[in-house]
Amino acid sequence: MKNFRPAVPGAVDWIVRKLEDAGHETWAVGGAVRDSLAGRASGDWDLTTHARPGDVQKIFRRTVPLGIDHGTVGVLARDGTMYEVTTFRRDVETDGRHAVIAFAETVTEDLARRDFTINAIAYHPLREELLDPYGGRSDLDAGVLRTVGSPSERFAEDYLRVLRAFRFAGRFGLSIHAETWQAAQAASGHLRDLSSERVREELLKVLDVDPRPSIALSLYSTSGAIAALYPELESLRVDRVSAWEATLASLDALPVGRPYLRLAALLRDVDAQAGIQLLSRLRLSNSQTEESALRATAEPLPPPGADGHQIRLWLAATGPQRLTAVARLDLARAKALGPTACATVVAAWRRAKAERRSGVPLSVGELAINGRTLIHKGMKPGPEFGQILGVLLQRVLERPELNTVEALTGLVDDLVGREQR
């Protein structure tokens, strides 16, 4: 198929030429070919080849064994960019979660095992030839997403493809073909059998790259995937429809490239304990789980008319380092309400930033005295140190001018003396 000349990196031409000169047929496949056809900036260029992994390692001086058993070798170009080169493959056995693969002899066998027609397209950069045996280009042009072959069989091979269908439909603005949609709905109950890590990565891809993640998540919802994977969100969708709609609108209002900020927005109307349960199932790192939960459960910014004490209390409770994240979450929610609501959030954000810049202590560690000061006063270290410093912080949040060694030591004397009396 002619009349298709994507901007192929020179390193891709070099890799293909080296492999073909050694007698190994090689094609570009995957997202870069699909994205180029869709008129989008192409991402990573992956290659599929007749060469076995050992052959690739012999032909190229700098390689990385990314997945030798599955046929994938990373080839490093002269500038250090790595390109994945994978041997033609075919499925031998599948169980809905994993596939046993064998190396194949032809590119057509390799394309036959792929999930959707838009992903089953190969391009030969040297011959400028497009290989599209399943009509993926026509489906892209028509705005249709369909599986390669029988939808039920394709999903049964790997149920993660159900979630991939929703992601591709949302990202490329495609309508899911009727038979593919029916098969996806029928397969949604099997999504529980997938590993948490694979489910998490699909969700994060939607939240990371999609300009409008609400499209994919709406498909999650109507197909039954949310009920299977995220019952906490299903409860929100069913019991608080307006909150669910506001959540989807907030996601669309947040920028791409901020998946964890969008994750916090997704959970902002979910009960705090339920949100933590969901995050735990995703098996994020401890720090990611904690930060996402704190952002999701943070109180909205104090209104612009709040006094300094109220703002300082909010900053101390929320964590000043979360001011920008929470403000963006508030602003995303306000965008659905109109310009006046947005202006209110912006004004509140400015007030909070000014208060933070004032240098007022917002944590115990920023007080003019610390535990060592208490020891120098003859006090024995213990749990009461934290209690005393916590009381001092509350006093300083109310009256910032008290944050001096003299004033705080005087307050300590009053506190200790009161306890002794």
C-alpha cells in the first residue's frame, strides 16, 4: 500500500537495513505506525523481524536483553536511543492472562496474533510499503475499533484487551464495533482475574496521555468493567450520579502527563477508607499510595475571604507542599461551574500562596525551638515533647509573631507549670 510516508527516524532505517542485509525480513509495527496513520506524533518505533534474539545480538554491537524468552532485544542507536526488536511470534496457548508464544516465520503470522485491526499494521521503511491485512487503516479512517478476527476469542486470549479497547477508543475517538463491544461486555467479569499491576498500568495510561479520560472511563462504566475492578467507583457512579459526572469533568480539565494528580481527582468524591482500599489493590508504591490519598482527601482551599489564621490552619493540615496539587484539583472541579467559580479558586490560591511565602511556620520542624531546646531546659525526652511542640505550633498559627525563642520558651514554662499545678 503506497502513499504513506511517515517520518521514520534514521536509526530505524539503519536497524532495518542491517537486519535485512543479514537476510532477516524486518518491519516497523505497533503504536508508531498506527499513530502516524492517524496523523498524530509517532511514539516509540518498535520493530518485528525474522531474526532470532541471538541473531540480533550478533548483528548489533550494543544490545539490551529486554525479554529474550519472548524474543525482544533492545538495540541501542548511535545516540543512545533504544529500539525494541522482537522476533515474529505466534500464540501457542492462552489462558486469558498469559500467552505461551513460539517464534514464527512470517510477519503475517505475527500480525494475526495482535488485538485490534489498528494495531495489526506493519510498515517497511526501506520499501515504503504498508502491510495491512485486516483493514486497520480503513477502520482508523472510519473511526471504528474492532478486533482482529473473533472478538470473543481475542478477548479470551487476554482479558486485558478489554481495557485496551476502551483506552484506544477514548484516545483516538473511535466507536467500538458492535460485535467487539458485545464481546467486551461479556468478558468484563473476567477482568478480576487479571493481575493488579496490569490493571493499574492500563488505568495510568488513560490518566497519563488521554486528553479526555472521561471517554475511556465511561466505557469502563457502561461495560461493567468498573463494577468488576473498582466497586468503590461503581458505588459513586450509581449512588451519586452528579458527583460521578463532576469527577469525569474534573479529569478532562486536568492536564495530560499528570496521571497521579488525575488519580487523586478520580477518588476525590470516594469515601477516604474506600479510596485507600482501591489504591492498595493497585499496588502502587507506599509513597504513591499515601500521596494520592492525601491529595484526594484534602479539604478544598479556604475561600478568598478567609482570614490568615484559617489559611495557615489549612496549609498546616494539608501540607504546604500540596498547595499547588490541591488548587489544581479545585480549579478542575470549578471549571464545570463556570468563570465565577474559577475566579474564586484562583483568588483563594493566591491568598494561600501569599501566606505560604510569608515564612510563617506551618510545621513543628519550622518552629524557633525544638526538642533540644526542651532538653536544655531540663526536660526529659518523651511523648510529651511532641504534644508540647504541637501546642506551640497551634499558637504560632494563630499568632505568627510568637515564633521567637523567647516567646516560645515562655509558653513552654506556662504549659509545664500548668501541668505541675
